[in-house]
Amino acid sequence: MKIMKKLMLYTALLFLTIAFYQCKDDDDGGPTVFSDDEGNSIQIIEIDPVSPASLEFEEFVVITFEYNITHSEGARMWVQPYTEGDTSPGFLYSSSKVYSGSATRQVGISVQDGGDGPVNVDQLRVSMVNPDHSIRLIEDFINVNYNFGN
């Protein structure tokens, strides 16, 4: 009986470990995948330059991602820079038309000089919404460390 309980415990731990490593991965350069229950997904392929990095104001970080959109009306997607839980001061980001199907897209984020000194971007917000922005399909964050204006 004790052997069976240990086996069940080890099996449960194995499944938890597998589930943990299949979740988004922000730190080791592996793919970061965001998805919903309907099959919509964004998989981050590359972020250039790699975090951490010091950048000039209006120098862009380029994010390359693959997307799959199953929403019947299509969707809009973007990545926005965040600082301490809110959009970064003077933020710049690529807007989005309505996309459908699957493909690869590149977007950029940056920060303008607002006259208040350097800005640290500590997260990238990844979003996918329906065309009129009334339904949020995907929203998640990637931890980063970009210092603009240093």
C-alpha cells in the first residue's frame, strides 16, 4: 500500500513538472505561448534585443511572433511596453489591423523622451481582441528589463 501511494505521489509530481515546463517561458529564451480555449494563440519567436538591454529613446525592440486566429471575425493583436503595472510613459507600439488565420508578424515597442529621465520597461503586454475590442481573447505579460534613455 505504501508503494502505491508513493507511486501515485511521484506520478502527480511528474505531471505537475511537465505542466510547469509547458507553460510560457520568459527567462531561458524558449518559446513563449499564449492561448485561449478557442484555439487562438500567439507564440513569441524572438525578441530583439534580448532583455536586459539599455536603449536610446525611440530605439525599437522588435518582437516576432506566430499567431493562430480562430475567432470568426478575426482579431487585432499587439504588444505594449509596461512600467510598474501600467503602460510606460511615452510608450510607442505597432498598431494592428484585423488578422485571421495563421502567419508570422513582427511588431515594435519603444519609449519617447518625455523629459522626465530614463524609463524602465519591466513587462510586455501581449493582447489579442476581436475587431471592435469588445472581447479580449488573450492578454498576458512577459517580464523584461529594458532601460530607455540611459
